[in-house]
Amino acid sequence: MARPQPSKIRDSDIVGLKYFDRLMPLLERLHDVGTQRDRAGNRTLFFDQYCAYLLLFLFNPVVTSLRGIQQASELKRVQKRLGCARASLGSLSEATQVFDPEPVKQIARDLAGQLQPLAQQRQFPEVKHLVTAVDGTVMRTLSRLVQAAYLKSPIDGHSLSAWRLHTHFDVERGLPVRIDVTGAGNHGEAAERAVLRKTLEADRCYVLDRGYAQFSLFNAIVTKGSSYVCRVRDNTVYDLVEQRPLTAAAQDVHITLDAVVGLGADRQPEDRPQHPVRLVYLQTTPHHKRGKQGGGTAGPRSDGTLRLATNLLDVPAEVIAFIYQQRWLIEIFFRFLKHILGCRRLLSTDPVGIEIQAYCAIIACLLIALWTGKKPTKRTYEMICFYFIGWADEEELLAHLEKLNAQDA
């Protein structure tokens, strides 16, 4: 049976473009990026326009593909608001070979700087650094199509049917602050620990799962002027330096050990953490993995005790446990990214294109936070999408935002 053809996008399918009047000046700095080789002066698609099209794709569920973006570019209303002519499918496809994602990252950083400072309402006032969860997620491109097998990396020859998005997530603001794209393989320069080591910043409290547990990485974080809370492996060897008494608050959340230790007692001194390390044991209900054949992931089963290593020596143990618990917010964001913001469908199989799309998704999250004054949620994102496709008018959108303010009052 022939595959049904998608319906053509109409002018009436895309409304709410007046918000792009505020957005386009923000993107103006991108206009000349990648134009150096255009000696003939015949370029018709510029970087600011390309990013605006990506944001249109993210906010309008009617636009679901690169071809859908090309169709939208033919609409007079879109051309007028974005200030650009029709974009050909070839120009859109070629964009990832021409444009550099670094200026888009700077726009995301500038937008993040416009958010309300955290000093007034810190979730973790005991921690002087910004609590930042770090993890990676794999995004698949054409993995179900035969032609994906022929798409190979020029570096290692492996299939490029999937990519890993190494993400830094600001826990207290509920927003991503950085995404780096590598091949899906978790090894070599693409390994999660290697990517984090290259992207460390000062004044961050990195919240990490046990895949990041590496003593040299702990040392690098501390040297950078940051801190960490990281789950370590169940068989981690240590020497007890000081066992601390458990407070009632710590016992209430099932903490069974709070101690300063010497990690890596089975290693040479130069291979151990070069700073005092605290170990907190948290008793939980173990999650039994089903294994890959059962639809889960292979790996050792938990004994029900989470072993958390940190260099935060003066923060209450129950706060350490709560900080690690907030790591799951990054998993929620990955679901939001893949299923809500449209990144489940990657528009490019080029790492530059994927990185540009990922940072446009970050910009979309930041715009929601700036427009609403709230963390981006599924319901708010849906309401904005309803507005962009004409299902909700501006009055209904504003009423939704007022309702959010009333709930927080």
C-alpha cells in the first residue's frame, strides 16, 4: 500500500508569529556566520533564518520535518515575519555544512543570564555552587532504515545511526545549560567522563551517576573550583577516616552511614582522590534490571544501598541524599526533549546539525522560562503550541500563565 502523503502546510496552520518579532533581533548576530565563502553574493538562506525555522519546527507541531520547514518557508506570512525568501530543500540540507554552532551556544548563554537570579530562592542554600546534573542520552536517526547502515563516521568508521547528547542540566532552574554531541559509543574521546572533563566549569556542583565515578575526574572537578555528588560502585574500597553521628533528619531519609574516608585504598597514593572525600550510604528499594533481552539494560544488580561520594564536607547528609535524588530531573528533561520538543525526530545526521538543533531546543526552553517566568513544563509547552497553530488565542494563553502564577501564590 502506498504511503499517504502529508498534507501541505497552509498559512492558517501557523499563527503566533508575532513572537518571532522579538526573537529575530536576538538572532541577528548569526546573519553573517558562514557567509565568507559566498563571494558571488547569491546566498538566500542565512544562519539567523535557519535557526528561526528550527524554532518554528520546535513550537509548531504541524511542522514535523525538514520538508515541512521548506513548505512553511513558502508561506507569505512566514516570509514576512522572518524577513526571508523561500528556502529550498537543498539549502536547508546544506546548512549544517556551512554554519557553526558556537554562536548559537552563546545566545543560549546570554538568555540563561537573563533568568531571575537564584539568590532569592535557592533550593539548596547550603551549597554555594550551582547544582548541575550531568548525563547523556542516545538519539537515533535512521536506525530502522537500511540506508543507515551505510552512514559511517569519518573518524572510526562506526555507524552514525545514533548520537549521544552529553547534557548539563541546571537542577534549580529546571533548564539545560549545555549539550555536546558525539557518536553513540561511550568510549574514547566520546566517553561520558572524557566529555565532562573537557567541559568542566567553576562554581558547579556536579551530580553524577556511577558511570562517571573516576578518581582523576573527581580531582579535576575540585581543581576547577567545583564540587560533586557522585554515586560510586558497590565494590569501592576505602579506609575509614572519621565516622560521623547520624542526625534524626538523616535517619528519617534512611541514611545508614556518614563518614570521611580515603577512597581507593587498594590503589597507589597518586591514583587516589587528592582531597578529603565524604561517603554517604542511602538505603533504597533495589531496582532489578531485566537485561537487554527483556527490554532493559544489562548491568550489576543493586544491593539496595546507594553509595554517594562527595567533597561537600559541611552539607547535612540528608541534603546530599536529596541533591542526588534531583539527578532524575535530567531524565525527565530527556523525555521532554525527545517527545515534547520534537527532538525525537532529528533533522540532520551531521553532528553539527544535531548540535544546532539541540541548542535551538535549549533556546526554546529558555524562551518558555523567560516568557512565563516558570520552569518549562509539558502543559505550558502544549498551550504555547496550541497558540502557534491557532487552537488557543492570546487571551487563553495569558489565562493559562495567570493560573500558574495563582498556583505559586
